[in-house]
Amino acid sequence: MDRSRFEELYRDIGPPLRAYIARTVDDADLADDLLQDTFVRFLRTAPDHLEQAQVRTYLFRTATRLIHDTWRTGKRRSDLMRSNFSGEQTASFEARSDIGHDLAAVFAKLRPRDRSLLWLAYVEGYTHEEIAGVTGIKPASVRVLLSRARERLAPMLQRGGYAA
């Protein structure tokens, strides 16, 4: 892949891919690392004949696998970072009135798999089949797992005053 094609690809897919990773891992630094690792793996291993939609799915699948590897190996730096904050700093962070931060805090309380599935379905607009391709979960299971993720999210949104 030549440099200009890669730059175009990165401009198109990089921001939504980073947003997906960041919301799933809930750690901006780790998200940057995983985004970089995703594109490095893509450059090393992706076939040249992929169409744009296939490239997007390939990158999201690679990022999802890297996220899972990170969780499996226990390299979750955000827990360590949070443990270094004093209670006062944490309270002021959680007390922000900006709705985007409030919703991000609610989203962060979900399990990583739930965050991943909800993000792919409702932010990226992926179908169940596309989510299955990215995550390696069977399409029928995606439907069930998404339903359960929504069931877990609903009371959190209600407690936060975002749903009736």
C-alpha cells in the first residue's frame, strides 16, 4: 500500500476506529496504543485486494482482538491510573455537568464486550452479521448479547435521568 492510500485510509477510518477503541477500553492512552497496533498489523498482514468495506471490517476486527488480548492479559492501565487519583479528584471528575461526559461515565460502567457491541451496532451502524465478523461471535448470538447489553444499559440510563 502506498503512502497516499494509507493516509487517506487513516483519515477515513482512524477517527471512528479510535472512538470505538477508546469507548471500549475507557483509557485514552491505551486506545492510542491499540489504534497504532491495529494499523501496524494491518500494514503487515492485510491482503492488498480488499475493498474499502472489507478494510474497515478488517481493522475493526483487528482492534477488537487486540482489545480482548489486552483484557485477557490483565494490562488494564486505566485501573492503575484511577487508583492513583485522590477521592477529591475522582469526585470532581464524576461531577462534571457536561452530558457527553455523563453518558461516557455511564457507558464506562458496562462490561467491555457490552460497550463493544453497543458501539458497533449504534455508533458505527453495523449489522449483526458485520458485528459477528468483527467480534468472531455468531450472528444469532450477537442479537442476544446486544439485547442483554441494552437491558443492562437501560437502568443505568434511567438512574442517570437520561431515560423515562
